[in-house]
Amino acid sequence: MFVKGSLNELVAYRLIRITSTLFSECLDVLSREKIFNKCAITPAEREIVFDAFLGSCLWVNIYFRWRPNLPDEADNHLIELAVAGNANYIITGNMKDFVRAELLFPELKIISASQFMNSFQEARS
């Protein structure tokens, strides 16, 4: 059962793309116990949820490296993922860095999670 417009729907429709670089970044964040000190689920349970999430993602291989020269060099791989994965959106809480890229992709929209969920809900109505 899915709540209309929820993250569950995005996962169910395989709208989330991932690369080995983003996978490694996720693993790094998940290994930071400090982040999860007050979390009710155990590391083993987090791993189960992450494995299920990964099973729903579309894996993308990067064959060409775009260098958009974002202010945070570590974010460049997300533009490469979006272009190689033929994505319409990058959903981030860090929009200011993405709009300051030297190499722009006009068809690629950089939006917040709430903006995306609002447009996703409207499209599904």
C-alpha cells in the first residue's frame, strides 16, 4: 500500500537512480554511528532497509565524465549520474551549489524534495 505521492511510490516506480559512487557515499553515511545515536532501528535493520532500497534503484554506469565544476567538487558525480541516467531532476537540499555550476544542463531541474513531491502528487492526480 502506498501513500499517494510518497517516497514509497518513487521507489516502487524505480524513479531513483544510483551509481557506484553514490552507493559508496550512502554506505559512508550509514556507517556513521553518531548520526544514528537516537535512532530506534539497529545497524542490521538499517542494512536491510538499505538493501531493499537498492533493489528498487536503477543502476547507472557512467561512461563520460562531465565536469560541471560545482562549488563542492564532491557533488559533480550527481550531475554525471543525472545526465547518464537521463534524469529530469536532481532532488537535493543543497540547490544553491547546483545552480552555480559552470556547465549547465537546462533540461535538468534542480529542486528540493518538497518541490518534487508536490509536482509528483499533481502529476499523479
